[in-house]
Amino acid sequence: MRKAAFLTLFLVAAVWTAAAWAAEPFFLRRNLAEIQPKPDDLTAGARGASYKPVFGVGDPDAGKLQGVARYGELTVLPGGASAVVSYPNEEQIYYVLEGNGTLIYGGQRVPIKKDDFMYLPVNVRHGVANESGAPLCVIVMGYRIPAGRQAPAPSQLMIANAQDVPLQLVGGHPPSTQFRLLLGQTTSQRDKLAAASEVTSLFIMDFAPGGTNNPHSHANEEEIYLVLRGSGDMVAGRTPSGEDARHPIKPGDAFFFGPGTRVGYYNRDKEGQPHDLILAVRSRLPGAVMGRPSGAGAPPKQ
């Protein structure tokens, strides 16, 4: 009887998981400049702080996301400070888009600047303050830790700057695109910070004029692209005839790609123009077991 009950539960869980992963491919599109600030944990009782929910908590389509809890832009004005928060079942990453300020991390106050990125584990209180004369803008990324999965905090704050991470070529992508491999899972051997439980890869893509990262898809992961610089074509999904669907973009555009969704980018600039830049982050679905590192350089499904 016990074996039968266990087998039934196992099959139900397997069917549910398979159904979740087999959901129809989809994507969401936003632009930072077009999103209105909304109340958030980071702004409750804060001074000079506002939060724009791009995906997840605070966004109307939050229910479509699985492992991604939140993705948004926190702005703190000069002399201001966000609220200090912590979450028991959510790991977070901050990436500084603009400005300088201070990270509050537990009992520490750590200077932060443009292009700094940091891992913020579960149950560690954190926030930011701005003692500078210009706004501080931070991308806030949060990921759910599934029940029963351990995500212990590192012994010290893990923080680095993207400009200190070298550009490199990675397998499965053409030489017209180079990568800064910023942060991966604790088992990573190649990322600047090996810190996360659910985030498989945080990276910057540098597209030379005419460059691409070869459109592809990831069956068991969700992915977000934020356009830092560029005006090329984003591949998001397919057309009714099965071809790659290309969408002209501008800086500040953000795309969320559900599992199995066609994703990619084409730089349409001419030789001699500045390279296009995209900040990307990929995370595993709840319950997904990654057999090996699945970061930016993992062979994509074509």
C-alpha cells in the first residue's frame, strides 16, 4: 500500500513537472523608461527610493513566471536610502546600472559603483543608500529557492565589477559575440563569482557590428535580457510559419523568455560603430536538476 501510494505521488509530481516544462513557449517585453514606479518592500518606509517592477512581483504577468520571483529597477536619489530587506526563500542579485552608493549587507556598509554586481543570499538583510550627488540605479533580481533545497549563505559578501571580468569567446556561439561571465552556481569553475543556487548564469554579451549569438532555446530555464546599448533585432519566439520572430529594440528594453522559447540577438550596426551590450541572466526552473553547468557557454539548443 505504501509503495503504491509513493508511486502515485511520484507519478503525479513527474507529470506536473513535465507539464510545467512543456508549457507553450512565450515571452514578455518591457522598457524601463515606460514602467511606472510601484510600492515595494524596498520602498516601504524608505526615503528618496522608487522601484519599477519589470517582471515578477508588482507586474501584471507575475503569475506566468516560475522560478523568477522579481526583476526590477531600484532608483535611490541623492541623500536617500532603500528599505533593508531579507527573504527566507529567495536569493537575489544586484547589478548597479548607474551611480555610486553604499550596500547595506548584514552589519556591513560596502561602497558600490557602476557595473558592480553582488550575490545576496537568503536571510541576509540588505539594502542600498546613496550619499553621492547623482541618482543610484540598481537592477534587482530575485529567485525562489524550492522547498527542501539548501542554499547556504557564503562566508563573506560576494561582489565584483563587470569591468574586471575579461571578455571571452564561449562554445556554441560565433566569434562576433564575446561574453563577460559574471556569476554562476556554487559549482561554477569559470564565472567570476560562483555563488548561486538557482541562477545558472549572469553575463554580459558584447556584440560586434553584424554579430549574433545564434538564436536558440533552453528547455529547463527562464532567461531575461536587458538591452544596455544597441538598436538591433531581438529574436523572441517564432512566426506562424516557424521562422525566428525578430523585434527591433532600443536601450532599456527588457525581455523575459519562458522555457523552450526561441531567443537570440542580431546587431544591425555597420563596422566602426559601438558594440551592442546586453545584460542577461538565466535561472533553472523549480525542480530542475542541472546535470552540468548551464551558463552562457553551455551548448544551446538550436
